[in-house]
Amino acid sequence: MLTNAALFERELGKLIEETINDLRGQLEINNYETVGEFRYVMGRIAALRSVMEELVPLAKDYADQRNR
């Protein structure tokens, strides 16, 4: 059985991946009129990846240390 923290982490990961896939879909359509709009979407993807790959594990480590 998953703890609330593990369940939260799993669901957050799913939501982030879905959002990234939606943003990639927007890039494939390429309805952007300026390079700035395109770069904004690319920045959102990079930010979401950063949250998933760096901040979530760091938060998990901090939470694990507090539980001791």
C-alpha cells in the first residue's frame, strides 16, 4: 500500500508528464507568430522537467530526513 507521500509523488509525476506531452503537441502544431511564444513553451517544458528531476527528489529527501 502506498503512503500519502508516495501517492502524491506518483500522481504529480503523471500530471507533469501529461502537461509536457500537451506542450509538445502544441509545439508540433506550431501556431506561434513569434519566436518568443515558441521559446516560452520550451521554457515551460524545461521548468517542468526541472521540477520532476531535481526538486521532487530533493523535497522527498528533506521529508525523509524530517521523519527520523
